[in-house]
Amino acid sequence: MTQQLWTDVDRYLTDRLVASDPALDTALRTSAEAGLPEINVAPNQGKLLYLLALASGAERILEIGTLGGYSTIWLGRALPPDGKLVTLEADARHAEIARFNIAAAGLADRIEVIVGPALETLPELAARGEPPFDLSFIDADQAPTAEYFAWSLRLSHLGSLIIVDNVVRAGGVADDDNTEPRVLGMRRFFDELAAEERVAATAVQTVGSKGHDGFVLAVVTGGAN
Ligand code: SAH
Ligand code: DHB
Ligand code: MG
């Protein structure tokens, strides 16, 4: 199995099942032109996020890690007109490009981009009495994933979904010789997730145009799993 084959299959699937959307295409183009790293979710992964939000009837969504707003727009497309998405981004330039792309997608009325390191903006979000979120998507820096998950859980209600991107990183998570901070952070997250009785969770590894990676899907059960 090679990266070329994974990319070819992703193209095959995406050509058939993921209709092109001018606003999403524009978001990728303006992000690339601005020199942002191309670490957005793939189109078929974006559609998976959209479908999870749609299937769960999410009206309030939290995202940690906005980049140019590509996954944000996918998730935002699933919201009803009075829904809300709050997305947290540390880099002011990324946030500026995301705001432009979100406005071009016609979603500025229901998406709020908050600039700052998430470990600072999450407590502010909690302190301002934000109602709980129905779905959280964690896709920022990986070392503090355990903390991001804890905050997402705190900002959730029974039945909320929490999705975590990049939990496999080409197998690094299962390679004992790999001691990169982000890999150690992900292992710490898995240890805490395994011990967390308030959620039911699984993880699935993926291959595709973005390489070999994976995601965690957790449902807040409150202990009744
Ligand atoms: N969700 C996006 C991709 C996000 S890439 C998509 O799929 O389209 C990760 C983003 O997290 C980057 O924009 C990076 O600047 C941001 N980030 C990194 N560290 C962060 C932190 N501590 N707090 C908030 N955002 C952070
Ligand atoms: C990287 C970050 C991501 O969120 C992702 O989906 C892929 C790669 C990175 O930092 O390399
Ligand atoms: Mg990611």
C-alpha cells in the first residue's frame, strides 16, 4: 500500500460522493495562496464531520483548531439557521483568513472565531456561561489533547459527540521508540480516555490523501455505557 494509491482511492471516492462546493474550494485556494499549511481535513473527512453533525442534530458546535476554516465550513453547513459554531485558533493570521472564508460561505452569522491559545480561550468560554455544545471537534496542536478533551467534556451535555483528529500520526502512537511531545501527548490522552467513565469512545485509523492517521469518536454517556 502506498500513499499514491491512498490518494487515488480518495479521489475516486470524493469524485463520486463529495459534490464540489464553491465556498469550500475557495477556502482551500485562499488558504494555499496565503501560505497556510495544507493540514485541513480531506474533503471526504470534512463530509464525515458534516454527516456526524447532521445525524446528531447538532445545533451548537465547538471546534479547537480553525486554520483557514475548511473543517469549520463543513461543520457549519450542518447547522440550522439559528445554530452556532465557536472555533478557537491561536494564530491571528489563520483566524483572519478563516473569517474571510466563513463569510464567503455565507456562515458569518452563525460562526464565531476566537483568537488565542485554546488553553486560555477555553476557560474564557466556560466563564462567559456558554451553553453546552452538542458536538466538539478537536484538531489543534496535539501535546495538550488531554486538556482539550477535558474542556470539551466540561462544555458538553449527555449525548454530546466529541471527535479528535490526528490520533494515530502514521503509527507514532503505537511506536514505543517515538517520544515526540505530540506523540507523548496523544498517549496521555488515550490513557485518560480509557479511564474516563463519562464517555463511550472508539478510535479508527484511516489512510487517504492526508496519509495514515486516525480519529477518536466519543459520546458523553455520563457513565451509563
Ligand atoms: N481544523 C482545520 C485544521 C486545523 S490545523 C481543518 O481541518 O480545516 C491546526 C490549527 O490549530 C492551526 O491553525 C494552528 O494554528 C492551530 N493551533 C495550534 N496550536 C493551537 C492552540 N494552542 N490553540 C488554538 N489553536 C492552535
Ligand atoms: C498536522 C496537523 C493536523 O491537524 C493534521 O490534520 C495533519 C497534520 C501537522 O501538524 O502536521
Ligand atoms: Mg487535523
